[in-house]
Amino acid sequence: MFDRSKYEGIFPAFYACYDESGAVSPARARALARYLLDKSVKGLYVGGSSGECIYQSVDERKAILEAVMDAVGGKLTVIAHVACNNTADSQALAAHAQSLGVDAIAAIPPIYFKLPEASIAKYWNDISAAAPDTDFIIYNIPQLAGVALTLPLLRRMLQNPRVIGVKNSSMAVYDISLFINEGAMVMNGPDEQLVPGLLTGATGGIGGTYGVMPELFIRARELALTGQVDAARALQADICRIIEKLCSGGCNMYAMIKEVLRQQGGPDIGDARPPLAGLTEPDKAVAACCVEMIAQTQAKY
């Protein structure tokens, strides 16, 4: 039986960390991990969408995870996303993650080709078999992967004793209820619906904007779980306004987030990697507005 308490709380989705030349920077990854540790988050989700994983090599992804574990291993719960678009590379990342002592691995389904559910289940189970002593979390993000987790597929996967739950990034809160009813633990994915997700039964949240405002998400969870639902909903609405501003620049949202982090006095972790659109000069003013909005909301709550 897995330790559910390890997955109860706020998990920033870890950002890709690059140097000035655009190369992966383990030093900057360690700095970001330590920075987030000091923010009292529960854990980190490394190598997922926010980590720009589909634009990195297997060796680069290993280097980032090694840096994170070196900085915070044993101090935070670490979930490593290990999916690649082929089984062998995914298994290599899974085995590597287990060797480092991560708490769980996670994987999206294979993308591009539309595979039958039996093939998706085999892909996930093959990955899990490469890390047989490590918890496995299904990453359901149909709007990007092009494949939605169905109840028959979930039931099939839950026959694997290492499969403990779902990181659910579908926008339907109802999916959380469906997956919980099947016996799966669920962690909320969409940042815009953390509070509804928690009230539906999610253990916590994994989010791409958490890194620049962890205090707000920690507070939202506290309010929701202590019965202060009106205040939690109000804070969620303010968070959504900040997210809208983060997405309003000319650059990719993660390039904007990295600039916000710099302006907040956090570590410099570079820009987004092409083909994601990088930061432009006008985006810096948008980032400054985001910094102010976050500070005002922190003071409000």
C-alpha cells in the first residue's frame, strides 16, 4: 500500500532550466529546487509539460532530475515524469528515476499515432516494469496528448499494484470523481480549478504556475480544506486573473513565468526553448504587472 500522505499538498511543476546558450543547466536546476523547497511546497513534479520535456533529450532530462534530487531528495516528494514517444527511452528514464530514489514516476500516453487502449496500457505497464519498486501515476492531459483516460483503461491499469493514481489535467472536474470512484488517488492538474478539484476529492495539485505563486496555492488549499469555501473560491478567482495575465504576452507562458521569477528575485533559469516563443522586450512589462498582481493577492489573503 502506498503512502498517500506523500501526495497531499502543492506540487509545482518544475521548469526547464537553461543557461545563456540554451543548454540544460544542472546548477540552475539545483537553485530552483532549493528556492521552491524554501517556499514550503509539498513536492515537485519534474520533467513534465512545464519542464519542456518533449524538447529535451534523454540525457538532458536525466541531468535535470539528478540536479533536483541532489538538491531536495528526501526533503520533498519528487514525482518524475518519464514518458517519451517510444517505450525504450521511457523505460530508461524510469529506471534512472528509480535509481535516484524518486517517490513516483508518471507518464502521458504516447502521442501522434492514435493507439488502441491495449497498446497504451502495455506502454504504461512496460514503463512501470522498468521501475518496479516505484509508485506510478498516470498523467491524463487529453487536450495536449490527444488521448483521454477512460474508465476501462483506468481499470486495466489499476490491476498493476504500482499504479496509485492519476495526475488529472482534463478540464472536467467530473473526471476527478470518476477516477476516485474507481479507487485511484487523483492530483488536480489545471491550475484554474485547484479549489473545485480539492472539493471534489483531489489530494493536492500539480501546476505549471505554482512556481511563481506557491503561497497562493498553499493558501487556497488550506482555505478549501478547512471549510472556508467562499474565501477559497474568491482566491481561486484572483489566481485565474493572474494566470490570464501570464498568458497575455507575445511569448510562451513558460518564458513569461521565468521572467516573473527573475523579477521576484528568484533564480534565473533562462528562456523557453525553441520552438516555444521566447521572451520579448514588451513581455517584461507584462511580467512586471504579474509580479504586482501576485504581491497584491498575497497581501489580500
